[in-house]
Amino acid sequence: MDCSTGRHPSKHKAYKPSGGLLIGTKGQPRLPRFKGMVDAVRVYDRVPSGEEALAHFQAEAGAYGFDPAWFTRVKVTLYYYDDHAVVEADTTWLQSLSGRGRLGFTLTGEANPDLVLAGHVIDTQRLYDGIVASEAELKPEPIETIKWRTTNILPPPRSLFSEGEMQEMVGDKNRSTLERNRSAFILAWLRRLQNRIPLELSAMHINDISLLHLPAECFIEYQLRAQEMQPSRFVATAAYGDDGPWYIPVKEEYGKGGYELSVAFCDPEVDDLLAEAIRNLLQA
């Protein structure tokens, strides 16, 4: 048996069967076993190349719910909202591209997603080259001033959710796992607010640079506001510091629908609280 894999030769030069062939376990009770169903098994007397394994997968992908057409094309999905739409370009299966990108545009009539996406597909090599080029231009400078500021906010819960309803949904085994899990997240957030456990925001100021740290999945408008508050400084923003409330939209977006608004656990009042907290933090 050829036991080499790619450029990394195996330490095992041969395989000598010593019993039955086991799949999903090593046959020892103390070891974890594969949870699920094995639909098909193919055994080789050699190590297939990556190209061969990919060819086998693509040849049989249709039987497992994959559309082989997307192995050579960008998959485009269009999401409509009240006054705008979002085009999602999925390039997962393309060898030269990788990932998923989104492009929003205002609805002004007929739109052709293929034309809209022209030149906007994610090019990972170009992105990497840009990162390398930017790092080459970095110039070290001494730290003359450094400050770290923190502040807390306690946003109001979304009036759309009630603790009793969420508790009931969590315990309802007839509901889907997704519904029960999401209800559990909402329930945990409501109880956290009852215990008055706040969200913490912070900012680090180094010379003329401010690094702002926000909680949850904040809409990008909060970053743009922060930059407008301190136009003479370089303001960089990072979120996900505390994902308890899930999405935090700006108040103008409430009532417009969409996935993000359906999993926003705070009332619109959070906008003013967050804006005031950002303003205080950026007073370097």
C-alpha cells in the first residue's frame, strides 16, 4: 500500500489487517463513537490524490443535495427587503476564490445580479497582496501617550420578547432545535438584564489612534458615527466583545424587517445609550 499523503509521508509503510474492518470507532468501549449515519463507503488499496478525491465527490455530489453547477460558477442569491436588496455571492467551490461576499443596492427597477456583481467577487489573492503591501509601509513610532477607558450600559430588553413565552418554547420538544436554542439565548439575555449585569464598552487610546471595542454585532453605522465624533484621530472599531444581545441595529432600522432585526434583543433605545457611551469613550 502506498501510505504517503501529499508531501507528508506516513510513518506506516504497510497495513496488515488483524481483524474486522471497523468504521466510526476503534472498537474500544472507552473511545467515542461516530454519531450519525454512514451512507456509502469506498475502500482503496492506495492513497487517492486530492484531484481524484475531488472528482469523486463532484461526480456523486448531486445524490447528496449539492448542485454540481456551482463547482464552476459563483452562486448568486438575491434577498429583497422593503427598499433595498442584498446580493450574496458564494464562491466556496471555486478553486481561485474562496468565501462568501455580500453587496447591497437600492431597488430602482429591474436588477441583474450578474451585472451588479461584475468585478465585486472576493479575490482572496488580491486581498492577501493588499495586506502584505500595507504591512510593508508600517513605520514604528514611540508610544507617547496611552489611555484605557471603560464604561457600562444597561439597555432595555426588546418588548417583543417575554420570559414566559421563551421559557415555554425552550421546553417544547415539538419545536425545532433552532427555535429552542434561539429562545434559550433570548431567555438568558432577559434574565441577565433582570440581574442588572451590564454590557461593557472600552477604548484604548495610543497617541492619535483610538481602538474602540463594542459589544455584540453592532451595525456599521456605529463605527461611522465614532469616526465622525473624532475626525482628527484614527478610529478603529471592533465588536463581538459581548454577544449577549446578538445584533444591535441603529434605531432607524427597527421595523424594516430582515434577519438581523428578528434577532436583535434590545429595544431601539439602545441606540442612544450606545452613542452616548461611544462619545464618552472617545474623549481621549
